Amino acid sequence: MTERVGNLQELSEFVARVDLRGIIAQECHAVRHSGDAPQRATASLDTGFSSRAGAVDYRFTLECQALSEAGDAVADLTVVLLASFTFEGEDVGDPVYQSFGANVAIMTAYPYLRQHIHDLAGRIGLMNFTLGLLKQPNRQQGFSIVSSGSSSVNPEEEK
């Protein structure tokens, strides 16, 4: 789902017919590898969708790795969410579903993904581990550790 806007008219017409049915956490997993304090993080967000008559579901997988200053893995965190949408009227083609996912569904689901990562991090002792806001069109997110000041890391800068 890389197409950010697609056909704006078709997308706008589809958005007008869509309602959020629900968001369900399918997986929440966290592993602490060391007692080091994380200084930076990398994150990846994968998406997929499936459609049926009158409904489309999006599966979002957010994987985050907390790293020490030396670059060693401190923790791995994964959240998988299913966002289910219903709509009235005729089905649309895959390009519209993809565009809706890249522009609307992800922005609907991201606060839930972000909160689950924050909660998981707290459970394994990574206090104040928070992902930043999702930035369009490249879907990058920052990272901050509130207790030790604030640092923002762009995951794409790691490459």
C-alpha cells in the first residue's frame, strides 16, 4: 500500500460511504534483551488488506526495536491490529482500497498502535518510551524518551 492519494475523486466518494466497524489487537509482544536504557529506536510498519461485499479489513503490523547508545538491541516490541471498515453501496477496486488504507485507515489505527507500543514498553520496564506522530507521506515516526530529555530519531536516517 504505497499509493498515498491515488484517484482523489474515487477516494473521496468511497470515504463518504465508509464507517469504522472496530479495531482489534491481534498480537502484542515485547521482549527485553538487556537492562540498558534505550537511546534510539527503529520502527517498521507493514500493511495488508482484504475485502468482501460491504467491508474491508486492514492489518497493520508495527515492529519497533529499542537500541542502546552503542546500537545493541535493548528490546523488541510488536503490535498487530486489525481495523475493520464497513461501507454502503458497490465495491471499489483494489487501487481505491489501497489508497484508503494509505490515507485514512492507517491514520485511524496509528494512535492505537502507538498506545499499545507505549503500554508494552512500560510493562517491560522501558519507562516513557513513546513513538512520535505518524508523518505522511513517508509514514515515518519519531521516538522520544521523556524521562531523559527528548530525542527524535527518524528511522529512515538509520539507513
